[in-house]
Amino acid sequence: MTLFGGDSDDDDDSDSDDNTDDSEEEKDSEDDDDDDDDSDLLPIERDAKKLAKEQAIVDKEAEEEMQTNIQSMEKFTLPSGQEIERERMMPPDTMLWQQRIQNILYVLSDFRNNCHDGRSRGEYLDQLRNDMANLFGYLPELIEIFLNMLSPAETLELLEANDQQRPMTIRTNTLKTRRRDLVAALVNRGVNLDPVGDW
């Protein structure tokens, strides 16, 4: 129903424009509410809130990128014997090994649906074993033992954990000094200490 004799479509368009303006005003008011809440916070709390928002955005982008990578990995095939021989003649390519390990783990996670080249599961496991041995510097036989004990994904986690440097620790001989005295002496010399445990 029109009051001024115009098309009803024009009125609908103006109503939608009004709704758009309302939603923009609501967003602005939400931002204002956030600013009001931020004024009650300490500067470090505002910074922490800002970092949390940025981290949420980064996490969302990482999830989207992972989904894109998964979609692009759907047609992974194992390299042929000639390609493997060519790789042996060339300098080590750790990025290639890492990518192939991830692709093989993806195929092995749902072998029936992800295997497109007609090869057996054993061939994928053999290639995975060789790539893990090359990348992490273990003997292929040791990797095979790990693969027999653990799933392929857990084996990769184990190898990556073993590849990380362990923290430097100091044990205290409590017959010669107390822990508290040793900490005080080291802090006086400019050493940064973090307690590991209550022992």
C-alpha cells in the first residue's frame, strides 16, 4: 500500500536500505560498547583482549588454509621408482619429504576413499618409513619398529618431539645446599630460573 502513489517496489527498497542502516548502527553501537568495556580495563588487559581477537582471526585463517590444503591433497599419488632414483641423486629436499609425509598420512587416514593410484597400503607405509628416516635421520628399521608400535600419525609426533631440544635443568644436591639457597645464588649472578617441579 502506497501513500504517495509510487511503486511498492521502491518502498521495499527504501525499507531494506533502512534495515541496512539499522544494522550498521547496531554494529557501531556494539563497537562503542566494546570501547566502553575497554575503558574500564587496564592497558595490559586491553592489549590481551586485542591479541585474543587477532589470534582468533589467525586461527580462522589457518583453518581455512588447512581446508584448502586438504582439498588440494585429494589426488596424491606415490612417486614412481624413477622419481625416487632421481631424488637420491639430488641434494636432500626436506620440504618435499615433509609434504609427502603429510600427504601419505592423509591418504592412510582413510585409505579406501583417498587412495586413487591402485597401490597397496604397504607401499604407502614403505614410502612413509623411508621419508621419515631421511627427514629425521633415523634408520628405516627403527622407524618400522615405531610404525609397528604406534599409528603413523603418532609416529610422526614422536619423531618431532624427539627432534626438539630439551630444556636445560639443574639438579640440587640437598646434602650440600638447599634449593632455595642455590636459586638465590644463581639469580644474584643474573641467571633466569623457572622451577620444574616440587622435588
